[in-house]
Amino acid sequence: MNIYAIRSIYRFEMSRTFRTLLQSIVSPVISTSLYFVVFGAAIGSHMNGIDGVSYGAFIVPGLIMLSLLTQSISNASFGIYFPKFVGTIYEILSAPVSAFEIVAGYVGAAATKSVALGLIILVTARLFVAFHIEHPLWMLAFLVLTAVTFSLFGFIIGIWADNFEKLQLVPLLIVTPLTFLGGSFYSIHMLSPFWQKVTLFNPVVYLISGFRWSFYGVSDVSMTISLGMTLVFLLICLAVVWWIFRSGYRLKA
Amino acid sequence: MPAAPAPEGVAEVLVVVGAATYHRRSVRKRTAFPMLEGVRVQPIISIRQLSKTYASGFQALKPIDLTINRGEIFALLGPNGAGKTTLISIICGIVNPSSGSVLADGHDVVREYRAAREKIGLVPQELTTDAFETVWNTVSFSRGLFGKSANPAHVEKVLRDLALWNKKDNKIITLSGGMKRRVMIAKALSHEPRILFLDEPTAGVDVDLRRDMWVMVRALRATGVTVILTTHYIDEAEEMADRIGVINKGELILVEGKTALMEKLGRRQLTLQLQAPLVRIPEAMSGYPLELSADGLQLVYTYDAQGESTGIDVLLRRLAEAGIDFKDLKTSQSSLEDIFVSLVRERA
């Protein structure tokens, strides 16, 4: 195992975050905080609670998950796309590193940033909305698992993308709508039976539901199913990454 | 019996076997290194039947066999698209081969990629750098990537050797093109490779920097590093290389010691400055390969320097008998560039 290589890639990626602190951390924290102010404190105070949880508190897990998903994808996809774009990928490809070590470095850094961001948003939310966490260890587990899974997904997008437009395509046109429609702002039980069934095809529902369960002990689908679905998505991403390195897809001629 | 590997950092002067071998011809040759004249060296890169056909169907490399010796400077010459970069990219792991194998210091570059790549440093043709990183960070990053623990003293030495020390805290984006090229060399040297690939190292750099790089390459060779360079500048190969390979249309058409190549293929010419202009070459001299300049004042005689007799003495006597006087004479040898152009044209 080339530990030095993993550490080098990880540090390199983390140092990029610190160089772009405003863009990497401050900007998503402020934009998510605005949701807490508008939907949580301002509008939420005039709305009925859902499943015994105040509306402001109800949307906290969903909004954290929204940031977690989009940032995990952005961080990891940009991390591997940029060396491809500027040509420095030659160094990674010619180094004595395995696929696992490359992925561990890039995905590890992206997931670290996302988890840190999620925790900062969690603390910031507490300034605007009162909430509690019933299962803090499960909350952390979901946070880390989701960050790793979607960082892997982002890594795949970064390999696939051959221009900046494609890099933004999946997070903006697929992940964000799925997160909004996946129960960030409402319980899927509030939908008609037909749309409830349709919504169950949205994988983000399971992520948000499981994460919300760790906060309040209530969920749209069972926590076990949520965990299982997240693990399935993780395994799919791992399989795709394995295939990418085996075939050299968009990495090696 | 193969020679035992010499310790790292020691220029291998092995008294036996391991001759520089050009497998295509199955001929064993002596090294052309002036400093190692009379002794044999050990192969460090062995390429067997290596070929590459891209998905588009374009065959970038036809099956190639080549051995590169430890401690030599090997220049790979060829026109654009000849396959130079493809060959280097396969050895370094950037491109997958279609067939064949490559051993780097005895390690298969595909099956034992870790051991092989640890020995190799690559300076690619394009100036591809992490624009927003500092010089120090990017060189340290490269060292770690190649599995080496942090060694600030070594990084400092590399930066000082390349005249980059006073730029170590500068972001790469602020450096000139020549400085960026040095940074790329520093990155390639950060993990103390035993084999260094320089793909067009002096493309687009000024004359001073080219000279500096030549000095640096020689200094690396002196420490036992094998240097393989591709270049368009024939004078660069002529100045630096111990051996030269010429590649054209994916085919390795020649591998030869530089000195031997120039002796074998280089033409020599004797140019006579005449006292009085000639209208034409006298009938009595028609049997000689002579050319008369347009103004009739220069007579050029082309001869084979390797032949039993150059014929110069006889020629000069015949000229004297014919009453043709000359006031000056000089001899010249065709340059590597002439040889290269003629080889590539021959195969076109």
C-alpha cells in the first residue's frame, strides 16, 4: 500500500479547499442558512409540525443532506476532472499507485470536506431552529456513508465529464431536483398514494428518511431499508469505479 | 550468465555480457559511451514486440524491440506523429499497450507496475502544472505520490540544482515558461528515479536554458541515471546522446551509437577553393564524385571516410597535373540532421 501517495493526494485536495474557503465552505453554509431563516424561522413558525416535529426542525436533516449530496459530488468530480483538464493526470497515471489508492485520496478528501460542511451547517442551523438528535452515532454514520457514496458518484462524474458543462449537469439537473422531491421539505406521507409510490423510486428519499430518523426517530421508510439502499448505491458506485480503472475508461488510451 | 545488478547510484561498469543489443538486427554492439569505451553495460529497459493500435484503428507503434542501457543517454528522434510519445507513454503507464512487454529495471511495467514506476521519472512534452500550487508544494506532492517519505533536504537540493530555490514559495502560475519547464523536471526528479524520460525537454525554451538543461542531463547521467529523451532538435541529440534511435511511422528504423552512426552514414566532403574559376570539370576528372559550384570557384569532393582509401591524395595529384590550383581547402562531415532527414525520406 502506497500510504504516502494517498496522503499526498488527500493533502493536495484539502489544501485546494483551504485556498478556496469562501467557495468551498462559506458559500454553501450561507445559502443553506438562508433556507433555515426563510423556511425554518420565518415561514416555519406559522406552519404545523410534521410527525410531531416542528417544521423548522423537520427540514434540518433534508437541507443538510441537500448540501452534503451536492458538495460531495462537486468536490470529488472537480478533484479528478481538473487534472484531466489541465493535463496533470499524467503524473497520477505514471505513479506507482493502485486504483484503490487514487480513489482513497480523492474520495477521502471530498468526503472529509462534505462531512465537515455538514457538521458546520448542523451547528449553524441550531442558531435559527431548535432541534435535537436522538441517535447521534447513527446520524454520524449516515453523514459519513452518504458523503463517501456521493463522493464516489462525483468521482465517476469527474472521469466521465469531458467539459465543464457536463461536470455541472448531474448535480444541477438530477441530484438537486431529486433532493427537493425526495422529502427535504415534506413527508412523503403528505403526497397522494400514487405519488408516494412514484417517490419511492427516488433514491434520495431513502437517504433523507434515514438521516431524519437519526434526528427524531421518525421516518418515511424504515431505517433498515434506508441504510440498505445507501449501501446498495455505494456498491454500485464501487463497481463502476472498479470498471473504470480496469478498462482505463477516459483515463488511458 | 546475466550480470548482477549494480548498487543504485553507481554507474555500472560491468566487464561482461549485457551488451547494447538492437534485437531487430540481432546484432550485439558495443556501447558508444566515450566514458565506458571498451566495457559493456547492463540493460535497464527491455522492450519486446511492443505495439499500439488505438481504438480508431490507427497503428501508432508497429512491433518494436529495443534495449536501453543503464546509465546511457538515449535520444529518440522522429518526425511529428512518429510514435515517440506513445512509446514513452506506454513505458510510463499512461497508455495501455496493444501487445508486447516492457521491463524497467527488470520489472514488467504492467504486472509489476509499482516496482517499475518507482524507478521512472517523466517530464512530458506539454507544460502541464498545478497553476495555483507553490513550487515547493507541487514538488513535494510528486515525491509523496511516488511512495517516498518527505525529504525536505532532497527537495531543496533538486530545487537548487534547477535554479528554482528562490522561487520555491511562488505559485507556478507566476513563473515563466522556462521556469515551469524546470518545475516539471524537479517534479520528475523528486522521487530520485533511476530512469528519466524527457519528452521534448527543450521545446520552446531559450538557448541559455537549453544549455543549462544539457548540463543538468549530463550531471544526472554522471550519477548513474539513465536518460531517454525525445527531441526535434537534432543538435541536441548530437550534443548529448550516447545512442540514437530513429522512429518513423511507428517503426523503429535504426538504433545506433551516435559516433558509429555518424561514421557509418555521415558523408565527408572536401571543398577546394580554386585560384581561378572553372567553366566545367575537366574530362580527366570525370571519374571522381566532384561538384562544381555555380561560380566555378569551389570544387566539392564527396568521399567515404571509412573506406580503405579516401582518394584525396590521388585527386590532388590529378588536379595538379591538370593545372588546377587551389588556394584553400576544408573537410566537413554531414550532421546528424542530414542523416536523420535522409533516413526518414528513405522510408517515406
